[in-house]
Amino acid sequence: MEHQNSNKYHRLENIEDVEEFYAAINRTNLTKSLSPERPYTYWTIELYDQQNGIRGGGGLGILAADTRRVAEKMNVPLTLITPFYPSESHQTYEHGVNGSTHKKVSYADFGFNFVDTVNIRCCGQLCTLDVVEKTMGSTRILCITEPNFGELYSGESGGDHRLYQEISLGFGGYQVLKMLGLKPAIMQLNEVATFFAALARLDELTSNGMDFYEAVVYTRKHTLYTNHTLVQAAEAEFHLSQFERFVFPNIKSPAVRKWLEDKFENERIKLSKVTIEIAELRSGVSKLHARVANYRDLAGNKVKFKAVTNGIDIPTWTLPDTVNYYKELNILDKFCLPTKDYQAEIEKINVEDIKKLKAEGRAILNHVLSHRPNQYGKIVQFESGELIFDFKRRFVDYKRPWLPFANPQKIREILEKHNAHYILAGRVHEGDNRMSEKLKNLLAIVDKDPYLKTHVHYIPDYDEELARALSLGSNISINIPIVGLEACGTSWMKDIANLCLLISTHDGGVADAPSDSYLNVSGENETEEVKSLYARMEEAAEAWDNDFDLEFLIKKGLVAYLPIVSGTRMLKDYLEYLF
């Protein structure tokens, strides 16, 4: 599809026109027009939706779940295709040792219905995959599964089992669409693990008689590749021999096989290289990400990405009374998008209401923590007047969870001065020995100081429940990735919506707004950043003791970020880009 209609369907600045905008899309004669039979198909190797019984690993899965929820509320025909992993991994932390437990789960327990089976070929065998589905309004979740499917991200990223899971999703998932009579209006590929879905479509078109080059053009024009990582060099590679065992047996067209074989260099392939080639539409998940993502096509040219910043489903992650408060003040409309006059309406927010809503959130946090012990196996509870800092992100290098503890004496002084606690919640993935050791060292620093030992709490097995509770009940959120390495992040979005003060480096989606929109951590080197971080922690703590400062900072954050964090805005941006 050419974008000659972009002037007709211009970007709508009046966010109350969502229904009219969607209706306009359906009135077009474009080949991608949406309907239940021609849905927006959303492919993801990970879905993090505990309500529907699927536990993901992090932000990619959370985003997928929020995208589906928003599509349902907007009445957009969306079909999400993902694996159902029959086993979940849960983190444990006991006596200074990071470990894991494993739990079997059944799709039937969460309202999924068995549909049929499909077959793929691997290693000379016919592999049978179960197909299960769940329909919610205009949306549905289609899952590929089988008893030995394993867990999410099991095995090495370039290993055989990971490749088996990916081709099951791609080739198996595409067969499911055909079986159900669905023809994708658009295929959104979330990360390169979903590449094989577009490959399956290319193979089907070519095998059914379409000229190969026409099939390539058609597939490319109906495929969106959404990249969630910044550095192509970090991506796993697969060997030609693995493709001969797992991929090529599922390709019917000799032309498609030859096209794919030509993409190997020294008998190795990076899926991003071919995903870029098979998708004409490409998006990054924040403005900064779209500018700096370093991906190149087969000719060596840097690939341009359209910026569509991630968003959250605000009602899912925000205290219901806070959402109602925004709507009563005419800050948010019925789609949870900022109203035309939202900036002026935000001035109606007062500090008494902020503190009342945060007290409600604190009660929910205490309820969640009542069954989630800290690193010492103790249950912690907090009075509504106690100040809480939190760090709630994956425990990985570039997010720097240890940075606030660079000077243990300084963080102790801050916490003691303001009667504050620090909650650290971030999961170390199973088998990541290096990060397990870093977590152990960080908590050893805490353990050596009698005050920190009672005021710094590590809560293991970070998940949806804990993420939401901390956003609702904490006061100050810390987000300090190395600048240039965070693609977007969405944890900070939940904090903004829940009236927290945000301390952050100018990275990812935070950088969509000016650096004075939040409490910015900056510096020419890490030593300067640490000093800046402690200054910002002091400033945030003092603001919670000063009604004028607190109200000013909360309002400033809402004015800057409410349009950005909206999942409805995100889906609307995708629809505008695609159509």
C-alpha cells in the first residue's frame, strides 16, 4: 500500500475523535482495511498477562497485553498470536542465594478453548502443535502450545529449542490463521523472534502461484517490524545447519528457500537482517530509540525507524479512584486520552487529593506485600506517612539497580533523614550467574549496615502484581538506565499515572519530553551521575514534606507525560502510520 492517503487521514490532534478516526479507516478501500475476517495481527513471542494465565519475562510481554486491552476498548479487530508456555519459572531468594521454582500451568484454567492442531516439520519429524484461543470483544488471543514446549526463553538464545519455539509460532501460527479463515490486514512483528510468521506468508503467496517478486512486495507492504532493542550486535545468530533442520522443511517454495539461503553470511544469519528485508514498515518504541537504533540492511545502509512510543493501558495500571479523579476533572476522556484542555484542567489537582489517593494505593501495596517476604523472609508493612523510594525493573546491567548504593553512607543519610524506605524489585533471570552475583553483592552492602538492613527491602519474583502495587503505593520511583541503552521502558509510565515523583536519566520514552519534566539525573560520568542521583533523591523527599513543591512537580509530570503514556495514543499512532 502506498501512503498517498496520508493527507486525507491526517494525524488527529483532537484525541476525542478516536471513534471517527477508526470509522474513517474502515471506510477506506485500502487492502489493509480492518474487519473481523481481516484483523490487525500482532505477533509476539512473549505475552505477560497473568489474568489470562500467561506469564512473560518483562516489558515486551506487558506491552503486548496492554495493546490487546486497548484494542478491545477501541473496538479494533486485533488477533494476538503467541505461544502458551506450559511451565512458568519463578524467582526465589533465600539465604543470599538466587534460585527458581517451576510451576505447571494449564490453558483450560484461564478460559482458553482448544481449537484444533497444526503440524510443522523439524529434524525429519512431524511435530503436532495444539491451538487454543480466547475471545474478548473485538480481540482474540491465539496460542500455539504442546506439552514439551518448555518455558519462555528456555535454552540459549541461538539454540535449537529457541528456534523450535520461534518457528512453531511463525509457521504454526500462520497455519492457524488460514484454518480459521483469517487474512491479516497487517502483520505486526514484535522483535525478530516473530520473523517466521512473515516468512510463512511469503511462502504461501509464492506457493499459490503469485510471482515471487510480487509476493515479496505484497508481504513487505503488509508487515510492520517493531524493534524493542537498540543494538543489533547483541542479537543471537543461527547456523545454516539449524535452518536445514528446523526452517527449510517448512518452506514449500524453492524461490523462498533460495531467497533465505542468500541471506546467510559464513553460514550464519541474524534474524534482524531478514526481518528488515521482509518488512517495509519499521517502528521504534520511543523517539530517542527511533533516532539512535543502529540497525543496517543487507546493503549496509542504516535502517530508518518510525517513532511510535510505547504506552500503557492506564485503567489496568492505575488506581481506579485516580482514573475517576482524572475523568471528573476532565483531564482524561472516556478513552483515557488527555482531553483538549487537559493542561489547564490539571491545575485543578490539589495536594490533599494527591495524598489521599496515594494513601489508598499504600493500602493496596501493603496487601500485596503481606504475602511477599523480603530478602530476610520477613513481611514488611508501611504506614501511609512513611516515604518509599522504589526501583522496579529487570535486574540487568544497563538499568543499574546498584547505582544508589555506590555510597552506602549517603543513601543511609537520605533514608534516615526522611524516615524513608527503599524497595528494590527486579527479577534476575534463571541461569544469569553474573547478575545473581551482582544482586548478592548489593544486598551484602545492605546487610552490613544495621539501618539499611531494616530500611532496604528486596522483594523477589518481580511480576505484574508487584509492579502495579508499587506504582500505586510508593512515593518516588527511580529509573536510571545508562543513557542510550533503554529503548523505551514502561514502568515509569505507571508511576507518572499514579502520582509518583520520577527520578530518571534522560533515556528511552522518558526522553520524549524535556528533561525538566521530571527529576533528571545527569553527569559526564558515573561519579557525577551518582552525585546527581543523591541530590534528586533529597529533592524528591523534601517535596513530599512541602505541599507546594509536591503539587508543582506532580502537575509538571502529568502535563508532560499523560499524552505519552497513553496506550490508546500508542495504538492510534500505529493505525495512523499503517493506514
